[in-house]
Amino acid sequence: MPKKRTPDKNFADVVASLETTEGSDPADGLLSPASGGELVDAEGRLWTRERGPLDARLARRLVRSADEMIIGEGAGEVLRPVPADGREEAWALIKDALEAPESGTYRAYDFRSEDGRVLLYVEEFC
């Protein structure tokens, strides 16, 4: 039976020899808010995913009743808050994708804050 070869380097040496890529984005490899289950808005409020993806009927209800609405463009890379007076216009742009989930590029999620506020988060999939 052959003898087990001892490694030339130990694990610490291998890790130390790895180079970091200059200009790499520290956010690379992070999950989107829909996948990760958490979202921090521009005010620093933490939102936690309650349920989703939602069907178009539930999403439509939240367009009207949620305290906040955010669209995550580019799989959540860019968070775009939607003001209350712009929600109907935003809904018109995304509703067809939500009503046909097999061909859609958007998915809606219900997020909640610790103080009980409701957020409709709509994520664009690439």
C-alpha cells in the first residue's frame, strides 16, 4: 500500500498566497433581498421577508395598502423607492410580468419591519 504524501504547504500558506482582485466589489456574492430575506432601506430600517413570491392579486393589494414600496432593479442591486403617487404607474409596468410568472421578469415579496410596517418589494430578475 502506498504511503500518504505529506503536503509541501500547509493551509495557512495556501490562503496567504491567494491574491485579492483589485477593484472587486465587496457586495459580489451577496444574496439579493428576496433570496437573503433581509433588506435595509435608505433610512436604515431593517425589513425582513414575511412571504413571497406573491401572486399578482396579493401584490396588487399591497400596491394600495403597503406603507412602502421598493423595486429592486438588477436582481436587487439598485433599490428604487416608489413614492405613493407613483405606485399605480409602477404597477402598470410590472403587472404583466407578475400575472405570467413563467415568462415574467419580476417577483413580489411582502417584507415587514420590527415596528409592524409593511413593505412591498418587487425584484427584477435578469
